Amino acid sequence: MTTLKFALLLSMLFQIVATILAISLIRRTRFNISWILISCAFILMALRRLFEFSGFFWESKLFPKDEINGWIGVLISVFVFVGVIFIKKIFNLQDEIEKLREENEKKILSAVINTEEKSRQRFARELHDGMGPVLSSIKMTLSAVNKENLTPMNLKIIETAHSAASHSIVTLKEIANNMSPHLLTNYGLKQALNTLATQLFSQKNIGYEFDFQIDEKRLSDEMNINFYRIISELMNNSFIHANPQKVYLEIKEKDTYINVRYLDDGKGFEYEPGNEKYSDRGMGMNNIFSRVKSLNGHYSIVTAPENGFLIEFFFPLNKTNNEKN
């Protein structure tokens, strides 16, 4: 009996401390109704323990203990039940807030990417329209020089300068086209990627195969440019880092989503699923992941040292259709 008394006393003390803590937190919850109800339940539980403990020392004739305990138990059940209902509403509200936060995050990310793309286009236009004519003028001026009266040394200087001007014009066009690919706008994604692959992979005799099974008219402008940027970044990674013999790209439309598979048989690398910190590799993978996220897409990667590289993307088509309508 003494052990039971001690246990009830300890239980009552714990209950009182829990009640005090619950009441002290009411202000921090900004008097939320659910926490007030839970606090009331704690108060009643502490009161119930007090009645139970007092029964060991005296028997009250004014209040029937069993009846009081019963009503206190009923009130505790009511307060807890109603409080849990309100808490459930709070959790539902938190879920809605989290959903809105994710949607806003994607909208902000999409806006940042679109702004970056517009800046690229503007810079490419200024570069092409500003520097292009200057370099062409230099080339024409060098071409107009009378070479008959020049010494061999000066003739060589003129020819070198003329060649440098020609190379500069070609390089300028390549830079401008990479920043704002006119082929993508004029001829579509497949032609733009084929042209880029030919220019890039021919330098190292890298073979490539593209399989397009999609109606490009269903792609929004946002998806078009993001697909181009993602795949061109992957091709550039293969060219610089992987040293492959062959690159394979597949883009297919499957029911409500677009499936993009890119693989090379190059060096590969150590990959940890869930670890998206690739900034130390200089591979631009974080940019790819940001573009994928802005399109509500998902991806999976399979790679290992000396075992090639495979990345697969899944992009929902409902986003595209909404933008087209």
C-alpha cells in the first residue's frame, strides 16, 4: 500500500508539472483553442490524481468520489477529443501551407530561369549586333590592303590579322548561338541538338545516336529551352569529363509524361543517391537539377567509376498542355 501511495504521489507531481508547463505555453501558441482545451484536460487530470491521492487519508462525505472521478473523466475525454479535432485542422493547414510553399518555390525558380534565359538572349543579341559589324569591318579593311607593295613580313602580319578576324567572327557567332540558339527557335529541338552534337563530338570522334519519339509541337517554349539546356549541359559534361566512345539520347512521349534518357560509355564517377552537391565537380549538375525542378520533373542517375553514366528524366505533360491552351 505504501508503494502505491508513493507512486500516486509521484504521478500527481508529474501531472501538476505537466499542467503548469501546458498552461505556460498557451501564450506562445497565441491562445490557440486546441492547446487551451488540451491544457484544460491536463488540469482535470491533475485534479483527478489529487482526488485519488486524497482518498488514502480521508473519505469525503460531501462529494461522492466515484461520481466526481467519473465526471472528470468525461470532461477530460471531451476536451481531448475536441482539442485533437482542432489540432488536425492545424496539421491540414500546415500541409496546405507546405504545398503552397513548394508551388511558390517552383514558380520563383521558373521565373529565375526565364529571366536568365531572357538575359542570355539580350546579351547574345547585343554581342552579335555590336561586335559582329566591328569584326567584319576589320576583316574588310584588311582585305582591301594593297599587298603588292608590302614586304614579306608585313604581308604575313596582314594575313595573320585577317585570319584572326575571320576566326573571331566564327567564334562570336558560336558564342552568340550558344547563349541564344537560333536553331532551336527556327528548326526545333531535334535539329538544334543534332547540330550541337555534330560540332562538339566531331572534335574527339565521339559517336552519338539520337532517338526522338515525340511531337515537338506539344512542347511549350519553356520545356523546349530547358530540354536544350539540360541536354547540352550533359553533352558538354561527356565531352569534357567522360571521354566516351558513344553517346545515346532518347526522348519519348509516354501517356501523361515525357521520358528523357541520356547515357554515355565514358568514365563515370562515384555517385551517392540523394546527394545533389556537385559544385565541386564543375559539371553544372546543380543547374540541371534546378531546371528539372522548375518543370515539376524527376530524375534518376546510374553511374560508377569506369562504368559509364546514365540519367533518366520524367516530365509531366499536363504542365505543357496547360501552357499551350
